[in-house]
Amino acid sequence: MFLIYYELKRLVDDYYKCTNTKIKDLILSDIQLLTDSLNEIEYD
């Protein structure tokens, strides 16, 4: 689970540093996927 949190933090940092809107949308999608997976882990 540590790896998921670590990757999520990196993605959020990348999201705020990125200036390209298309890439930001892709990063946001990845953030959402990781967040959903964390939610699933916590509910199990």
C-alpha cells in the first residue's frame, strides 16, 4: 500500500507542475484510478 501512496503523491506533484492540459487530464485519470484502488483496499 505504501507504493500506491508514494505513486499517488508523485502524480499529484506532476499534475501541478504540468502545463500541458492534455497530459494533465491523463495524470488526473491516473490519480483517480489510484484513489479508487485505495478505496477498494480500505473497504476490504
